[in-house]
Amino acid sequence: MQKIKKFIPLIVIFLAIFFDQWLKIYIKLNFTIGENVKIFSWFYIWFVENPGMAFGLTLGSKLFLTLFRIFVSCFIVYYIYRLVKINYKTSYIIVVSLVLAGAMGNIVDSIFYGALFSESTYTSVAQWLPDGGGYAPFFMGKVVDMFYFPIFTFPDWVPLLGGQIFFSPVFNLADSYITVSVFLLIIFFHKDFSVTIDMLFPKKEKVSSKKE
């Protein structure tokens, strides 16, 4: 059972990234920028690209964001490795693995998409491995987003929010992996993180010598 458990995070991460990348590549090769498909009145597939963080947020340069994601991902990889090694509960490992999958899914976009695809525009779809090269160098790609949930619009009489859409960011599967996982960690596993950090990375006690 312990041997099988070692592969659970690998399977979760692989499948999560596979579906995230499959959907992104499909959108990239079949949609123009801003093209959308209405699924329900509150749910659209809407193609946008962003150079920033989850839900289109921007903080610092593309290179900084990519390197930051890689740094965080390396820590989570090591953290999961240690969790498996001490045979920690599977449910917690799966949730943490989804956080890693979300981070890695957007890292793939940032590192490779600029070199692998031509520019997506409002009139033409991107091409895979174009003859003239990609639209940007490695580490400078844009993240592909496609989920849009305009759930409802605030009435005009609501102060500050009147006329605005309740939830306007466009996001992708990788973003939702992170969001749902963090929500689960807060609600159901809020003690596990601190407990495991203390177990895996115990604080060294300072030894003080007193002069006689």
C-alpha cells in the first residue's frame, strides 16, 4: 500500500496538468482573442490571455512571476516528497498536489507558449510551431484563460458596486485547482499545514552557555 501511495501525487499532478494543457492548447488553436461561446447565461468559454498571476492579476514582470512560481513549486515538490515519506494522510497529499499542479500548469504557459505558438489576435487563431518562430522568447509567454462566470450584476442602487458584475475575472483550470485546493486546506485541513511543517522542519533550539 505504501508503494502505491508514492505514486498518488504523481498521478494527480499528471492528470491535472494534462487536462489543463489540453484545454489551453485547444482554445489557443481554435479561438481568436475575445471569441466566446455561451454555455449558460452565467457561464461562458471566453478566450483571453494575460501575462500575470491567477485571474488576470498582474504583479511585477513576467520573468519575475515565472521564477517565483518555479521557486514555490520546488518547495511544494519537496514538501509532498516529505509527506509521502512519513506516510501522511492521502487526502491531504492529494489537495497539496492539486496546488502544485495548478502552479505548474501556468508555469508551462509562461515558459513555453511564447516559443511554441504564433500570436493570437482578434482576427486570427494561433499556429503551432510557426515558421517565423513564436510570439515571444522562452519564459515570456502569456497564460491562456477561458472560464468566465458573470453570475449576476449588482443593482444600480447598490453603493459602489451598482451595475458591476459580481465575478468578472476570466480564469483557467490551473487557477481553479489552486483556488479549490486552498479553500479545502482552509476549511478541512487548516491544522495539517502547521502540524506537518513542525514535523518536517523542526525548529532548532538555541543552546546558550552561561558563564560561571
